[in-house]
Amino acid sequence: MITQQIKSAIRDIPDFPKPGIIFKDITPILKDPVLCENIVNAFVEQLKGKRIDVIAGIESRGFLFGLTLATKLGVPFVPIRKAGKLPFTIKQKAYKLEYGTAIIECHIDAFEPGQHVLIHDDLLATGGTVTAASELIKEMGCEIAGFCFVVELGFLEGRQRIAPISDTLVVLAEY
């Protein structure tokens, strides 16, 4: 049921951000507070029994449900940001993209060693950003508790890329 609700709300934007891409726009979901609550509740239900000490949300759409999920689970939320966005001392990780490189960062005091961190983002595509986030978090002495995404683009095979990192993967709608 939640899968169909999500798919009904998502808007396809052809040729964004470049020709040939069909962008899955989740912003219409945000206009529906009941659907937003249902999404968070679906994550909570599927994560029952998992040890989660912290949720790390990937900039920027990973903040949308990540913070609400952390609040619902009673755990801290840590933003994983693009380079240059955090005001305190940071730890960063560079990673490769199809078209170059990028850098993600978090504060050096974001995690305590030994914590089990759930990584959340809105969409799983190739898995490059969440793989880099996983490496960053592990370098800080933490364990990856798993991943959760509102949407997965299965044809990009991100699932296969992140499978060796954790066997906990929650996806609510797959294309």
C-alpha cells in the first residue's frame, strides 16, 4: 500500500538535470502530511529489532525523512553534507561520480565510536554517495546498521554496490 501511495505522488520530470534522464521528483509527497507520516511509520515498522543508535541523513533530501525518523526512534540525527556547509571542525570523504568527484563531510564529534548508524537518503541510484558516507562513518569508528530509502532506481544497481556494507536495506518503492 505504501509503495502505491509513493508512486502515485512522485512526479516524473523528463530531461532533468540533463537530456535522457527521467528525474523522480519526491516534492509532491511533501504536500501530503499523512503520506509523510505513513512513510516514516513504514520505515519504523521495517526497522524493528535493528540496533540503531544514530541516523545519518545525506544532503539534502535525506534530511526530509531522516530527522523525522530519528525523532520517532528517539535517536540523534546527523547531517552528512556537501563540502563547505558545516561550521565546525569536519571530517570529509572524497568519492568519484560518473562525471567527476565530490566531497561529503560531517562534524568530527557527530558520532561516538561503536555506534550503529543507519544511513538514510530519499533515493538509491548508483550507491556512490551512500558508499562514501559509509566509509566516512566507519573511519569514525562506527558500524553501519543499514540503509533506508524512499525510492530505489533498481536498474542503476546501487543495491548490489551497497550489499557488502550491510544486509539491512529498506526501500519503500522501486522503479
